[in-house]
Amino acid sequence: MVMASLLRDPGIYDFDIIAIQEPWKNPYATTTHHPAKNKFHLCYPTSHIGGIARVCFFINKKIDQLRWRFEERTRDICSIIIDPKDDQQQQERLVIHNVYNPPKTSSNRQSVLPQVREALRQYHTDEQILLGDFNLHHPLWGGLNREVADLESEDLIDIIGDCALHNTLSPGTTTYEEGRSQSTIDLCLVTTGLIDKVIKSEVDRGLDHNSDHLPISTTLDLTVQQLKKEPRKDWKRLDEKEYTKALRHALPPLRRPLTKAALDAYTGEVTAAIQNAIHKAVPETQPSTYTREGWTEECRAILAETKRLKRVHSQYHTEETWEAYRAARNQKARTISKALRKAHRNRIEQATESPDALWKLARWARTRHDQSIGSIPTIQHPDTRCELEDPAEKAELFRDVFFPAPPEADLGDIENATYAGQIDMPPIEEKEVRTAIRAASPLKAPGPDRITNKALQAGIDLIAVHLTRIFNQSLRLGYCPNSFRASITAVLRKPGKTNYAVPKAYRPIALLNTIGKVMDAVIARRLSYLVETHHVLPLTHMGGRKHRSTEHALHAITAKIYERWNSGKDGQVASLLLLDVTGAFDNVSHKRLLHNLRKRKVDERIVRWIASFLSGRHTCVLVDGYKSKDYEINTGIPQGSPLSPILYLFYNADLIEQCNEQTDAMSVGYIDDVAILAWGKTTERTCEVLGRLRNNQFNPVTLLDPLTYLGRA
């Protein structure tokens, strides 16, 4: 329970870096206990060679992530490399090595000192700090009166001499206490250039949470660039009366712009009015005291009593004081464990009271094993094999990977296409706009204009009429306002990847301006109505449609399999081919998509608007807080728009439809995933059917599973 109480101690929040040796082994996760996620990044070695990690760092989130990186070596040594404040500051890099050297009593023990020497040698041109639990005794650091030298300590002394290291603690400083035993086995060593920068380095009993190792607090006169946080609005403190007043005053007169430029200007005025109202009525968030969930008054009291008894024992060192302290320490562990267990059970109970809370709990259960740092590590360029550390270089690489030049599409079959029977749609009504605004998640990440859905919802009575006018004029002009096509591309990790040093382990999410997303949602709802009312998409195209889920797709396939197994006297065999489109949304051919929309009777005004929606898009790439310049994107459809899923259904509907025209095959689609089922008398026959379909119909896809044979058991 040492880490449970330590990481809930507000006294640690002013520390930039916390180095832990022998962190608690979490039986339910691959990392350690981390209740301070809002304050610290956990840097924990992921390699389990030889066992789980015995060292880790906690890095304060106030430090700019672009100025440091984590480097794991083995489970017993890891490093933090810190860059100076800026390019103008004459300050060398600082490298901190966190070390655990197993005691001589450990089974299968291997000294960590060879790895320590190698780590110091690698960064010999930089200033370095070597700290940790060395489990070695020597008068050089333990004092002349207390320590008997270990043979292995001579190896450490050689390293100290060769690398010009200096001990920041006074010789004989007690760093380990257990019963009547006291020794100095925890060290903090610095290179020569840091000696004059050490302000203090001492045992800090105020941070002692009853470990047998005493905490060492070291302060250096160094500057590391702090993270520049963008101001955030506290929507819980929204003054609705003031917000409505500001909106009414700032919104422009209702009008009907007749040109593209006029429409952009009108949209800009409405956007500015909302931004002005937000500025006046929504205060910025204020730093608040960290709530320590599960930390009760009983926990606080037993911790204080345990600390008091340890101070008494440190002063008198009697059998009685030791037993009193040991009993209190054990009681503290039981008390904290009970309190945290009760808090967790209360959280589970509360989660059953609402669907949102239940989904949050499910997300926590799914992601609790992932304690990864929010920053993106060094990325290897797939072509040059160069390792990229600079965020600007990473952003450019992700731009190239996420938005590649599209492959040349074969459009020969649509060159002379004609369209008939397109279904006209009436003008957009205000109630549609209101429905889309209310359905949006209130505090979802906004786009470049920083307007949240909550802002639209709070001012819906004043805003909806303006948006209705903008949307209808946008459709009449066949023009998507420029601000609707602006976005921020956030780079997110794909879960479950083993190597995050390659760009393919990440995916883009477009953060779009919310006013534009409202129009996207209105158009998506209209397309969905068209699909379900006029049946313009295949029935077996699931996903992105109402009342059609993964379960429906699986049921359609399994029902057909059982049907073919039971057909005729001897039944038939079935074979399943699973396919996935490579870079589905990113590689959509705009011309093919617009053709498919017209072919499937979509109103020409909506088609022209979608053509504008897809062209001239621009985005900046966000990497670790670094925002790149704007890039023009003229390929694919944006991931993050409510309109994109239904557009993709129209785009690949032909693949599903052509398969279902066969007498010995069927297909089921789920957004960009396609399953083709073939049946026949023999497996050879079904494979022949699947091969023909794959070669003729599915050139742009990549096989996930070449073939699954489904025969009777």
C-alpha cells in the first residue's frame, strides 16, 4: 500500500519526475498502480524478458511532452531523455537513469552494472543523473563507521570514476530502514556539469509512506519547458442567461445569401457570434484540488499515525517502538485496501444506474491495461528507415500516410452514364436542425473554431433558424461553406498493436467544426431515410444503418450456411471469404462515389453539395500538442463526419450487389468489411466461385483470411 498512499499525497504534485524502484505488481494489469493519471504520465517498461519491470518513472504532465522521451532498456534500468527549454538556451540534454540492482540474496541474480555502464557510455556527451536502489554497501557512500564493503561495490566505484559521477547525498545518509537495520543502498549520482546546479538532495521523511526505503528529494537549477495548455472552458459553469443575451446581441440579421462568398460571410458572422457569446458566458476552468477517490478520513488518520510511530522508532530504535510501528503499518495496509475496494464497488454500483456510466465502466475495463504515454514515440519512416523525433517531421509523415495520392481509378464504365428517377428532397426544416443539434454529444472534441455542441444546444432557440437558412442556401448553391471543410486531424493509437514505432499503428480522426457536423448529420439522416424507404442499397449491407448490427450480419451468414448444409439429400459445403478494404475511407474515389449516388437516385442538389463537401478540404495534423500547417486534402472522405459511414455504404454497394446476383454465392457487408459465402457440392467448386468473384469484382481489396471452409461437423 506504499504506492497507493504515495500517489494520493498532494505533496508529490510539485515534483517533475518521480523515479520508482520495485513498483507494486498489479495482478490485474501489465503495469503498476496509477491513481494520479490526471497529474502524471506513467513510463513503465513493457518488455517482460526476465520478468515484469522493477523500475518506472512518473512524469508530471505540466512538462511539455515534446521535450522528453522515455527509453526502456531492461526491466531493471530505464531512462528519461530531457531536451532543453528551447533552441536558444545553451543547455545540454539531461538524461536520467533509473536503476534497480537485485540484492545478492535474489535467485538467478544478474548484476545490472554492465547495463548501467553501457547506458552512461551511450550518453557520455550529455549531463546525466544515475539514481536508484543499488543494494551495495561501501564506506564511500555509507560512511566510515557503518558499512562493510561488498565486492561488487568496486565495480560501481569504477563506473563512478570512469564517468566522473558525484554523490549528491552526504556519506552515511540512511536511505533504508527495517527494524533496527539502517544502511545506505539508494544513491543519486550526477555528472560533473550538474554539481553546481544541485540546490538540495536529501531524504524527505515528509514523503515517507512507510516503505523500508526512504524517499530522496533532489532539486536542480534547471529549466524544462512547461506545457502550454490552451485555455479550456468550464461548461458546468455556463451562465445560460448571459449566453442567450450575448447571442441575441451578436447574431447577424437573418438573410438569404445568393452567392458562395455571401454564404461564407454569413456563416462566418454566425460562427463569430457564437464564439463571442462563449467568451462572455463560459468561464475558463480553474485549477482544482485533486479528488482522491477512495481516500477516506480513516485512511488519512491511520497514515498519520503510522508516520508518527515510524518517526518514534527512527529516534529510539527499541523493540517496543518497532512492534508498534509494524502493527500500525499492517493496519494501514488493511485500511487502505478496504477503502479502495469499497470505492471501486460503489463505482460499479453507480455505473448500473445509467447507460452512459455503464459504457464508461466498460471502456475503463477495456483500456485499464494500457498505461501508455499520450505522446508518440520515435517513428520509423517506412521508406527511408530514418527515425523521426521532431514533431514537425512526424506530422508530415502522418500526412503522407493518412492522405496518400489515390490510386488511379478505372472509371471506364461510368464515362457515358445517364441517370433517371432521382428522388427530390424537400428543403431542410428547422426541426431537422434541432434534432441533429440535440442528438450530438455535448462536449465532444470541437474543430478549429472551438465551438462545442453544448454551445449550439444552449442557444438552440436563437441559432437553429440561422443554421436552417445557411443549410438550405448551401444546398441551393451546391456549395459547402469553407469553414465546414476545415478540420484538425488528431493522431490516435490503434489499440492492441505490438509496435508503435511505425505509422501504420496509428489512425486519423478528423475534428470538424460542429456547425458543419450538424449539416452533415442532417444530410446523413436524409440519405438514411432514402435508403430504408426506397431500398436503394442491398439488404445485406449492414452497419451504419438503423436496426442492423453485427449480430444481424452474423445471423444472415450462419442462416445461409445451415440452409445449404440441409439442402438436398447430401447437403452442400460452404466456404467463406473475408475481405477488408485497405485504407477504406482514405482511398474513396470521388467520381465513383458521386456516380453511385446518382445511380441510386439521390437528389442532384445533395450530390452537388457532397461534391463540394469532398473537394478543397484542408486540415492540420496534431501530434503531441504540435499543430502543423494546413494541408489541402482532395482524397477520400473524412473520418469523423456523421456523413462518412453512409457515403461509404453507397460507395461499395456495387460489390455487395454484384455478389448477391450469383446463384451460388452471397455477400454481407459491414461498412468496409465484406464476407462472401459460396456453396456447392465440393470445396473445390466453392473455391472456384470465390476465386472468380475475387478476381473479377474485388481488385481494390486485401485478403484478411484467404479461406474459411465450413463443412458439417
